[in-house]
Amino acid sequence: MVKKKSKPLLNLEELGKRVLKQIKGGKNPEIAVPIRALSNVEFDAKSRTVKLGNKVSARYFFNISHAKKFLQTMEIAAVSHNLLKEEKHASLRDVFYMAKRTIPGTKVNVVDEQNESDTVIEDLELVTSNSREQLNINANKNGSVAGKVVIQDKGDVIDWSKLGSGGWSIPSNVEEIKFKKVTAKYVLYMEKAAVWERLHEDKFWEKHKCIIMSSQGQTTRGIRRLLQRLSKEHKLPIYVLTDMDPWGHYIYSVIKYGSINLAHISGKMAIPDVKFLGITVEDIEKYKLQKHLIKFKDSDTSRLKQIQNYAWFKDNKEWQKEFKAMKQLGSKAEIQALSSRGISFISDEYLPEKIKKKEFLD
């Protein structure tokens, strides 16, 4: 019995057939790719998410400025096609090396740096209407979670409350995970693994009947999708804890509204109901953290101005007040500044008090 081809496999083959048809017809081969930039991103006030606009860029083979990008697109498509046929998965780094080779008769490589292949993979998501994970390409694991949750993953039953000091390592692809039991009132996401380790050691998730989750810096797609699934499928509130700086605010923005670069998949990533828990300018005064501020650099000031003007923040009075206060302060603060009040101050007082009083920014 012949196995039915998957949708991603068929979509990649359709791309190849379109290009081949153009070649046979004597036309200049082209690939139409939607533009992934702020100029082609719209904020949908109704869904409260960032969405991609209708602007498209044509990538031609017989165009000196397009040729290499065209070749990269076809090369990465071929790599993904082989992975799907063999029913195997590869990391972003694997794909980079699989595509990195010298074009015959030249001294030019198909790709020189991984950011080139990573960008093409995101383009392929748009061209084929399949996510990176559906194309059998995964990112590295970069996150931990703990809580009273039991899941089934690839046939294995995993209890997030019984995985020692490291918690469960969140994979790039969380689509096939099945939630068997979820006992939690909310999810607390933090940008820093060190803060997660403090809360985990203090058994914060057990004392407050919640789920704690972290990455190390910018939130991965796997984490964002897992957060969204917990929000949608189990109606759990999501609270975000980041540093008081424009970079932390951007992390929150991406989780809530979606990102500019990945606006095409905001529907599977964005969580409009997510709330910002801290750190805030008000916390600096309230918890006497003035001595632990870090003075703004020019890059911080520029980033703050950029975020302040995002369409989804522009008319938000609460956030504009926060941005203005930060600008006047001219400083930022890390979550770990709370440790100056005691190693477990964040677990024993700061978080329980803010959550109880619902001191969130929305």
C-alpha cells in the first residue's frame, strides 16, 4: 500500500513543479515571498495580534541581486523535502550544514552563515503555508517548566512535578504533546533561567498551585506555543516576569501580540490575554531598589523609543505611563535586584503579593 504524502511534502513538491514549469516555458524562474518587515505588518485591534500585510516580493533567478537567495530557497526546500520523505527531523544547525556547500564551478557557498539558512526557512513557511516544525526542522531546546501537570509525549507519560532540579526541557515542537492532567491556577513565565531555578528550589509552583516556565532571554517558538496551548485549552491566565528594560518589554510584547518577524504565524503563537507582572518602575520605589538600578545606554534609550511607538502600545495609557517613567528614570533593573531584599523575597513576598492584588500591566 502506497503511503499518502503529507501536506508539507506536497506543498514543497508544488513549489518545485511551479519553478520547473517556468523554466520549461522559457520564463525567468521566480518565487513570490511575502515581505517580513515592519512596513508590511499590521496590528489587528479586534484580535489584538500582529498580522502580516499583503506586500509580496518576487525573487528571480536571473537577477544578480536575487540569484543567491533564490538558490538558497530551493536548496533548503530540497533539504526539508528529504527530511519529510525520510520521516526524520533536523535542527536549524543541521540544516545549515546540509546546505553549506560550494556551488560547482565557483568559489561561492550556497550559505556562509546560519542566519542565512534560518531566514530562508522562515520564508519557506510563508511560501508553503507550513510551519518550520511541519517542515521537520526544529530549533534547540531552550526552556524549563515545572508544575502539577502530566503530559504524554511520543508515547511517554511525563509528570512535570517529578523531574528534579532541572524540570522538563521544552522541545521545539509541542504540537503532539497531550495534556493528561493539569492542576494549576495560572502560568508564570520568566525570561531568566536563574529566576526559574530560584522559584523551583523554593517550590513556588507547589505552594501556589501554578506552573513556572522560563527560557534564557527571548522566548522560543516552542515555549510560546506551549503557553498558548495552556491558555486556550486549559483557560489558564499567563503572567510574564521580565527585567525592567525595553528588551524585557519586547519579550512581553512578542508573547502577547506576536512578533514582527513571525507575523505570519501569530495565530498559533500570540496570547492577547497575557498580563505583565513585573518588574515595573513602581516596584523600584515600593521595594526600595534605587541603589540597584543600571544606567541606560544609548541602545536602551533607542529601543525604548521604538517600542513606545509600536501601534499596539501607542494608545495604551498604562504602558505609555510606564515608558515615560522609565525614560525619566534613565535606568533599568534586573529581576535579580529583588534578591537584595533576601534570597527568597521574590517567592515569599513579591510574587504572591502582586498576584493577589492583581498588580498587572495589560
